[in-house]
Amino acid sequence: MKPIEIKKDIYWVGHVDWSSRDFHGYSLSPRGTTYNAYLVKDEKITLFDSVKAEAVNTLKCRIAQVCDLSDIDYIVIDHVEQDHAGAMPAIIEAAKPEKIFTSPMGLRTIKAVFGDVDWPIEVVKTGDSVSIGTRTIQFMEMRMVHWPDSMASYIPEDKLLIPNDAFGQNIASSERFVDEFNRAEVFRSMQEYYANIVLPYSPQVLKVLEQVAELGLDIDMIAPDHGLIFRGKEDCQYALDTYKAFAEQKAVKPKAVVVYDTMWHSTEKMAKAITEGLEREGISVRCMWLKANHHSAVMTEIFDAAAVIVGSPTHNNGIMPNVAAMLTYMKGLRPQNKIGAAFGSFGWSGESVKAITEWLEAMHLDIVAEPVKCQHVPGHDVLGQCAALGHAVGQAIKAKITA
Ligand code: FEO
């Protein structure tokens, strides 16, 4: 449990959660995750963030190899969500810091989460800074990236940005830097994290990126609170550019996601015929049955797809529970700039395609083809209509991408 020196006298003192698979209770973390905390040894020894409550001993152990816990003078709470602040009460109790810095919303959230604590809190806003000796910490509020209290800290003397959740990836590893790891996996993890956690706050991400550009921050290290650290100007620019592209949601691929649930395989047969139609148009397809694919894995695929085609049998005059859950999850994440379509089988009433279409319209998807519905088992005619739906969506995707 060594601390890792990431810059002279700046240490990673976080926790690697190798077994995390259920991130925050709603999203898969198939590679595990980390809760990163950073300790800066200067005239005022400063700790940035902590870890989950249950990992407090790991944090204490790593800190103890740099300094005594009671030597910590300042603590910065960039975000109060429990994966970063869960260990704070124990750390504050042991360290008895002189000052704790947090955003205005951070103070409100601390009171709501930890009660009426008597911590020595100093509220800081965007533009405020504090000297810790040879270094300065500049604070930048990042409201809604990921909570209203979220804040980034920047140390100009080290060109170091500590942006909390932003630029995070759920990767548990012995490596600490992106340049030591498989870059394709880093990109995939950034995508998974953004698609399932940051996506609804894309307008706020763009504002933060604009702010970083306006302030002319000279950055050669981005140390997020989850996953690997971006080291060197090239990798930092990569992180900034990747987030800009994610937040703009313009760079969709010639790709479609067919997502469905099924009772007696009729809707499944329809899904496969639609997939075939899309493939014949040269479209990359992910055909995802909701009993085989977690909603967060589906959302990651939807994130860079141009179209989402949703299928459900009619169940009790509505849609299947898994499809309702998927649509609820997707709507909350507010994906933009997508084409949509609906399909499904039914026994006697057949409301599912109408219900799905209403969901897609509520999400402002562009409905480019009539839904296909089928009573009981699809024959050649219906499967032909499904393939035609795939063709129509495929052509709309190509038109959209070349527009
Ligand atoms: Fe990693 Fe919003 O907490």
C-alpha cells in the first residue's frame, strides 16, 4: 500500500477497488475502479479528497508513509459524494486540519450528508485561491459535473488539475498513469463513465471546458478521482478534446443499437431481422437483449450510435418491465442527436409500439420510420417489414452522417 509520487512532493494516496462491479448502484464497472486522493507536501500539507468510508484504512496507511496524519494542515473537499468524502469524518477526526476548503454547495451538501459538523470549513468559489507555501491552489466550481457541489482544484506551479469526477474512468489497476496502460481500454472506460454518469450534464461540461480555455490554464497533468492520471501535455489535451467531443454529442458513428426484450421469441426474431436490414445497409449494429445486457452496457453502445431501435412485446397493455427500465434510464441521461424507431409483437391488444414511440418522442429522437408490430409469431411478411425498417433506419443514418 505505497503512496505513489506523481509529481515532486505530490502523492497519490487513493484506494484501488478491484472488485467494484456495481458503480453507484446503477452502472456496471467491469474493470473495477479507484477512488483517488492526493496529498501535497508543502508548508501547509494538503489532502485533496478521500475515499469510500470502508477504504479509510488504506488511505490512512498510504498517508502515513508520507507524513503523520496529524501533520495535515488543509483538506480540500472537491465533491461530497460518498465515494470521495465517505472517509472524511475519520480523516478529519484524526488529522484535525486547520482549514477545510469546499464550494458553497459543498458546505450545504456536507451538512446534509454528515449533519451539523463543527469542521473548520472555509467556503471557496471560482477564482478564489489559497497559498500553501511554494504552491497555490486555485479553485473552480464545476456545478453538476457531477453534483451541484463539484469543484476542481488547480495548482499552477505544478500545472496540475485535480478535476474530481471529470475525466474519470472505472479502471482498477496497479498502473497509475494513462501512458502505462492500454489506451483503447482507457478510451472505452472514459466512454462508459461519460455515457452513464456525466452525459446529462454535457452543457455544464462544455462550460467548464470553455472556462479552462478562457483562464488559459497551463496543464501538464490531469489527476481525476477515478482511474488513471493523464501525464504530459499531449495526454492532457487528449483528455480535454475527448470530453469536448463527448459533450458535443455530434460525432455519432454509422452505428445502430437494437435493444429489446422478448417473451416467446417473436420480438427477438423481429430484432434479428431489423439487425439484418441494418447490416445490409453497411451499418454497424449492436443487437442487445435486455436479459443478456445490463442497461448501462446498452447505454454505452447508444452513446456513440446514430440510431436506437427499441422493441417490446405488449405486456398488460404496455411494455415489458426491462424495456420500461431501459427507457427510463436512457431518458434521464438525455442523449441528443439520435434517430429512433419501435417494434414489437403482441397477442391481442398491441399497445407496445405506440408506448415506445411516445418514449422516443419524449427524448426528442428523430422517428424516421413507421413502427413494425406483429400479432403472435412473425412470418415472412413481418420479417420483411422488419428488414425494411432496418434499411430505412440505415439510410437515414447515412443521410445524417453525410449531411
Ligand atoms: Fe465519483 Fe460523483 O462521485
